Amino acid sequence: MTYGAKNYKQMSITTASPTQILIMLYEGAIQNVKKAILAIEQKNLADKGKYIGKTHDIINELTVSLNHEVGGQVAKDLERLYNFMVTQLLKANVDNTAEPLVAVQKNLETLLDGWKGAVAQFQKDAKRI
């Protein structure tokens, strides 16, 4: 990554809203899962471990950012789902198989779609006020 691109990326993160950061985290996790799947297919153990590790870090960040006081049952359900995904990441890493990663990718994509829809609806509702 060039110096200018790195600065642009850093600036976009520091000026992003919490919802934009959430969406960036999901997108980053999905990209890393896809790279891990490709690494397994190519039998590249170093890249597999690197991308599974990055995905794991993002999911951990999503987990610690949950607000159980505000989120209630939704936060509990998300935490359970995040824990399931971490288990699947570990399984994929140990067994060197892509199937658990595909499950993680599908869950992340479903959540991302849901968050994008919620943000769009919130923005639409806010314009009416």
C-alpha cells in the first residue's frame, strides 16, 4: 500500500461514523475469510493462518463492542453467533478445511446485509423528521 493510500485509509477510518466503522469491520472480515479460503485451496498455510487470524481479530473486536445494556437479547444472540464463528475459524485452521470458513463467510454476509438495511432505513426515517 502506498503512503497516500495508507493515509487515505487512515483518514476514512478516523472520520467514519460508528455505523460506517461497523460496516467496514464486516467487509474486512469477509475479505479476510475469502483470502483464507483461497489460501487453503492453494495449500498456502502461512497465508491461511494470517487471514484466519485477521478475521478472528475483527470478530473479537465486534464481540467486545457489543453493548449488552442497550442491545439486550440481540447483543446476547450476536455474541453467541460471534463465538460460533470463532469456533469455526479455529476448526478451519486446525483441520485445514474451507467448509467452516464458508459458514463464517455466509454469517458475516448475512449480518452485513442486515446492518446495511438497518442503516439505510434509519437514514430514510431521519430524513422524514
